[in-house]
Amino acid sequence: MEQVTRSYQECMERLLAQLEAEFMAILADPKLDKQAKNRRTKPLVTKKQILLNTLDALKLVDRSHDG
């Protein structure tokens, strides 16, 4: 089970890196005003938090399974 979680973690780290790159691209776009940047980055922040919560839950399951 721990190997599966490690695999998920690696996948999520790649997804997080993609989200962060997209986030930085939005912030660096000079064509967007502050309000437009906020509208575009909020979903990315939510997605990141969901990924982090999911990873924490997987780790918790591993710990409780190892018991």
C-alpha cells in the first residue's frame, strides 16, 4: 500500500508543479488586471488545496493501515 501512496504522491507533485507554473504565468501576464488575475487563480488555489488534502488522506490511510 505504501508504494501506491508513493506513486500517488509523485503524480500529485507533478500536478502541483503544473498548477504552480500556470499560476505564475497568470500573475506574470501584463494584460490582466488584478481582478482578472484573481478570477483565474482562485480555481488553481482550490485545486492545489484539494490535491494536498487528498495526499494527506492517503498518508493517513497508510498510517492507520500499518497500525
